[in-house]
Amino acid sequence: MNKELIINSDSTEVVIALLEDKELVELHREKKNNDYSVGDIYLGKVKKIISGLNAAFVDVGYERDAFLHYLDLGSQVNSLNKYTKLAMGGKTKALPMENFITEEEIEKSGKITNVLSSNQPILVQIAKEPISTKGPRITSDISLAGRYLVLVPFSNRISVSQKIKNTDEKNRLKRLVQSIKPNNFGVIIRTVAEGKMVAELDSDLKDLIAKWYRLAEKLNGAAPPKMILGELNRTSAMLRDLFNESFNNVHVNDPVLYEEINDYVKTFAPDKTDIVKLYKSKAPIFEHFGVEKQIKSSFGKIVSIKSGTYLIIEHTEALHVIDVNSGQRIKSENNQETNALEVNLEAAKEIARQLRLRDMGGIIVIDFIDMTNPANRRKLFEQMREEMKKDRAKHNILPPSKFGLVQITRQRVRTETNVEILEKCPACGGSGEIKPSIIFIDEIENNLRYLIYEQNEKNLTLKVHPYIYAYLTKGLFPMRWKWIFKYKKWIKIKPSLSYHFLQYKFYNKNNDEIKL
């Protein structure tokens, strides 16, 4: 499978598009000021204990307190609390983890009041980012993810990813990790470790252990709430989790981000650094690679499939509902059952893609077209399971019910990706009436004059629809040259296919939009 990562970075966010065989399957948006990402580790303070919920609210610096349930404490929370207290006093340097005396594990059915108390400092990790009006969901079962291994302090257990099916390979990996693992560190062996040699695993493990000790150093003298260790940014985390031999290209339009990604790839796949490429073309990177068009066609309430089938996707507070419609896809040579099966199988592939693309989580109910043949319902269930194997999020699929509904639960750790594809008309502002088109160019020039004379803007860029671009730049003596002679400034003009006919925007030298 051909995998490509297209990364569009601007002043406010980084948008990451994952393409599989040129088809958009994942879209991630990372705000550059996002301080609460899954995997970040904080020193928090217990604000309130709710006995009825067997949970606590912890201040990690977010506007709403984070939620910590008893089941998310982790069995070794007493050892973690003891180590945190020592680290805050700067006493862990003389006490390596191998010599640390762990505390007894907590009971699975115990009470949170026996473990935590108000105003107690506690080391926690973000398990779910803030979603809607809720604060972050956190855990004190700390883990550090690497390329091949996940490090779990205060444990000695070694476990292997369930996706590695070969029993001999599982046993081989366990033996290798057992031979290099220090005491008081548990390890989860990731799927990508399959077939790797001990040197690669050892290097990854040493990096993770060093990361843990850096965390302990930062705890010295720290006062909650405070971030102690930040997870990799979304781009590097995706590379870490997804990177394999089928990854063909990583295109990025930001030189700084390009260097970061290049350095990261060098650490674990030096022979693949040539796949990281800096995009320098004038056209927007998402337009060049066809991502923008796929985004516009893949989001919204109604999603069309090439054959004429379409999906209607509705969102409620409790769940997501997807309705499958055959549309115009009816083959006269087939009976109703066969037509229904073909439509459902095609829809199953698109639904699996939509779940990944929108990062839909929680309960998803799909209303497929009714089929009376049990064999066909079983075939649909198997197709849905097969398509969902590509999904990295934890999920569970139930067979079609007697009403023809398929229910899916899918892990949600971040806010669902939602792209508003219905645009407010830039010409009329939603009123249904527009200014006279004969004065459109005059309006642009008036704004241009204001920016040059009143705002003293330099290196201006004007983006317009391709037709307007042609009018302004083509011909024997185009409008752009009249402006240059008149204002003694070079005016960059760029066409954009995503703009409406009478839409235009000005950008400054930092490529930031100028609000008029």
C-alpha cells in the first residue's frame, strides 16, 4: 500500500493528511498552542474527591479540572506517589529505579479515598484531550511510548501486542526484552517490533529509560500544576506509530517542521530520510496533492460514493447515526437482495474510512439496507470487520441486528475532526444580494491603497479567483502594472481554485491574512 503524509503548516495550526493509495483516510489538526495532548505528563494537585463516583478532580492547569477515576489510578499508584514525593525533594538521583522498593498494589474494587487526599500532588498523564465542555481525562498509570516498546514504570510485566500472531515470534521478543530490561520497569512490545533485533530494541528501551529519569529531574522542586513531560507533536507521533516500509513520501511546506521531521526519521530509519520532502511550489500544498478537494467531498452531512450510493451522517449528544442509501445505484439485472448486498459492501468500506477520517468515537449505529438472507448479513459483518482492521483506534463491532443495524463502539481520545464545508457566500455575506460587480476592482484597489498608505504594509500578496487573477495580470498593460506604477510597490497576485468568483484576501509578508 502506498502511504503518504501531507503536512500543511501555517501560523496557527498544523494540518496532517494521511493518504493511502492517494485516498484521504485520516485528517489531524494540531493547534500550535495546544497544551493538553494525549500522552502529556503533568504534576497535578487533587482538588476534590467525589466518593459517590469513586473518582477525583485534579488541577492540571486547564480551565476545568481533569477527571481521574479509581480504575485509572493503575495498580502501582502507591509506588508512583512515593517516587513522586522523593523526586520532588530531589532524592531520586541516589535511588535508581532498580533499587526502588515498590509499595503494595491497590485493590481493583477499592475506594479512591484510601489512595488520594485533597491537595495531594500526583503525577498524571492525559488519556483524553478536553472535549466539548469536559476537562481532560487523566490516568496515573504512566507509560512512555517509543518506536518499538512502551515503558511502564513500577511494573515487571512484559506483554506483546495482540496483532503479532506468531507464537514463536512472541516468545522470541519476550526473551529478548527480558534479557535487557532493568528491574521495576514493565514493557509492552509494539506491533512494529516484529522481526527486530535486540540492538534496535535495546536502543529504544534506553531512550525511554533516559526519558523517565529526565522526568524525575524535572519533578525536583516543581509545584503543581505543571507540565513535566510533553508528548511528541502529532506529526512525529504519527510517524512513530505508522512508519513502515510502505510509507513512500512525507511532504511538508514548513522548513522548520521539515528539519524536525527529517531529524526524527534519521533516528529510527536513516535509510528512509529521502522520503521527507520540503514542498516549495507556489500553489497551496493541499490543492497540489488533491487533499483540499477530498476534504470538501468527504465531510458534511451527506457523503456521496462514486457509484451513486450515499451516506447520511448525523451526530447527537449520545451517539453517531449513519444511514446508507442506494441512491441511483440499482442494477436491473440483479434482484433486490443482490442490489442491497452490493450497496452495503460498498458502503462498509466508505464508513470505515469515515470513522478514521472524522475520528468519530463513542457509539456509532449504522442503518444498512435490509437484507433477508442470513449469509448476506454475515458477509456484510465480515466485510465491516476487515475494513476496520486498518483502524488504529480500539473498536468493537456487533453483528447486524434483526432490524439490520450494525453497532460499533470506537475509542475516542480527542475532539472529533469536523470540517465545515458549507461556506457563507463571500460575495453577499449570506444576504443573497451583492455589490455591483462593475465596482469590484475599485473595491480591491481602495483596500490596497488603505493598506499601503494608512497601514504601511510591505510585501503584500493578493489572492483571488483564477478568472480575476487573469483579468489583473494578463494583457498588454494589465491592472497589476497600473497599480505598481501608481503605488510604487510590487503587488503579488496569486490565484486560488478554492475561492469564489468575487472573493479576495490580502496577506502580509509573514503570509498571515490581513483582516479588513
